[in-house]
Amino acid sequence: MRVLMFGWEFPPHISGGLGTACYGLTKGLNQVGGVDILFVVPKAYGDEDQSRLSLIDAGEIEISRRFVDYKGFFRRIHFIEVGSSVIPYTSPEEYEMLMSKNEKGKRYLVNTTFSGKLAFSGGYSHNLFQEITNYAAVASVLGVTYDFDVIHAHDWLTYPAGIAAKLVSGKPLIVHVHATDFDRSGGSVNPGVYEIEKNGMEYADRVIAVSNLTRNIIIEKYGIDPAKVITVHNAVEPLENREMIKREKSINDKIVTFLGRVTLQKGPEYFIEAAHMVLQKMQDVRFVMAGSGDMLKHIIHRVSALRMGDKFHFTGFLKGEDVFQMYSLSDVYVMPSVSEPFGISPLEAMQSNVPVIISRQSGVSEVLEHAIKVDFWDIHAMADAIYGILRYNGLSKVLRRNVKDEVDNLKWENAAAKVKEIYESLI
């Protein structure tokens, strides 16, 4: 079968876990076999691994754009035609007749407005909503240009694209929820984002949630039929050449690491307060915050106010081998997320034989046994767990002995097999 898959980022050009998860799933589908993937991104750079899929750069699609209005999607969404003999219409009149069809009683109104290519930043620019709209326009082209059996859209940025491809092709749509705006915003939901998310879930034939935690949010907060929401837990890529990316510490102090976006969702302020409590009990420890985000300036000021700047280090955003080098230096990894749909970083830390502490408010806590779990707000329990691992070698050894075997069983191939079953149920 062939899958038209929409993503927003793809390694090595990523800003978080979404691109990593997409890459892992596509590799897993390749291992399972019988799935041909057309993976679309707003902007391709040329150095992506295309050994297991065909990567389509949305910015390279030659189009003539037409505005289409209909209820329940963008008020003005762009549908387009490609200058290609593949598309079976020879005149604007024929194209308008095709696009002005009825879809569940909704009438399409079409006007030609543009010819050429659409530009994409390849990131999360100030013009994000316009780029999402443009991406959906390109998706409508791809929907009539390529042969495929099912559409798979990852996260809210690509849901409009998935809907557009479904409307022009009639093929089934799966939306993959890696996070909701309730997770990202801490409850202060953006109405525009919520509308896109809800619309995507309603149009979808199946909704994949990365955890039961996320599944419950989809059902309760978005009113989606439980029968079409399926949980498929994320996994982790096998860590190859483990010894090659190890680094030796140049200090004797223990190292406790937070690695992730420095945003409300990830709970960095709780990490800071727990670190301060640990430093009241021991001095031979340093804390590292690896990441960037809108709360970074506030966090730096808080570290300064607590007078622990000499024990705290900020690395900025890390990716690739730098991530695993950071893990190789760490004695404890902490993920204190306020609301984490899944959380791949603890699995990566465990691959590096690092004991992990995770919040109970994370999807990954559903699949891990050998991790210490605390409530994100309980800084006393978090500090106790950090201190216990650092001070009691027996506890640290037990966690290290078990974590690698456990995480090695969480394979993308297993997750991909479940996703393939969902594809097959819709075809």
C-alpha cells in the first residue's frame, strides 16, 4: 500500500520530538514491509535520509492557486492545480467543474488567483497560519497528482493539509496526535489552534493518540467518538555506535540533566526548585538545562536569584550526537513535564544507561516500569529522588541494570505494525 504522509519537520532539521517520532515511525513501517511512503514537508534541505521513503518538498510544487470556501475548514483555503499532464483536465472550465462538486452538501466556489510556487520557511515563523494554509493548498495538488491508499497527517500543523488531500481524493484520513494545545498551553488554549485540531480530528477516519493520557484529552476536550481514537505508544530508535559518542567527564561532580524545550509544558521551573533543594544537602553536583524556549530568560533569572549560578549550566538547543553526548555525561535525567503526551527523551536517556525521573503526567509513564515517577508539582519528591540516585549507589545500579533492557523492547517496528493495521482497516 502507499501512504501520503504529511509532516512539518524531518531529521536532521528538527526543533523537538515531532520530527524524531516521524522518522522513527517511517523506519518502522519500512521494517514491517508492504508500505510505500510519500512524506511531504514544507521545506526540504537535501540532506534528509530518503532511503526508506520518498520526500516531497512542498515549496517545489509548481501551482496555479484557486481560493475555495466551505464551512468547517479554513474560511478561505487554497486549492491548486499542477502544471502536469498527470492531472486529467485541459482547461480552466473543466477544472472549475471538477472542483465545484458537492462534498456532503457543501458547495465549493473557485477562482483563479495565482501561479508559481509557494514559499515556506521550513520552521515555525510569525506567518505560521498562512504557511499552514499554503501547505493545505499544496496538499490538494498532491491529492490529485499521486496514487495512494491512505493519508496520514502528523500533528495540528498538517491537519488542514490532510483534510485537503482527503477532499480532493476521497481517500481515508488518519490524524496522528503527538500533542494537543491543552498540553502546549497549560490550559490557555489558542482558539485558532483548537479549531484546527478539532476539525482535523472530526474529518479523520481514525485518530492515533501517542498515549492513553492523550486519548482521554481527545475524547473529553474535543468530543471525538472514542471508537475511532486508538492509542499507539511511541518508541525509540536503536542507539548505534554507543561507545563512539561517549564523552568523559572533566569534573568529579555528579551531573543532573533536563533536556527539552524550556516552556511551560515541560516544567523547567520545577526542575530549578528541586535542584535548589538538592544543593542544600550536597555540593558535589551540577545541573544542566539543555534546550531553548520562551521561558529561558525567566529560568536564568530564577537560577541567579537562588544564587546557584556556579552550579547550573545552560547549553542551548542540542540535537543529533550532542544529545547523546550530554546523556553520556549525566548521572540522572529528569523530565518534570506538566503535561507530556508521550516523551521520547527519557527513552533516549535510558538507552545511554542513565537513571530517569519522570512526571506521572506523561504518556511515557504508561510504558516504563524502571523509572522513578513523581508528580510534576512535588518538588520535594523530585529532590528526594535526585538525591537518592546520586547518594546511594545501590539504587543507581538497580536502575541502570534494568533500564536498557526495558527500553530496547520499545521498538518503532512494534508501533509501526499497529499503525499498519489501522491503515489496512480503512482500505
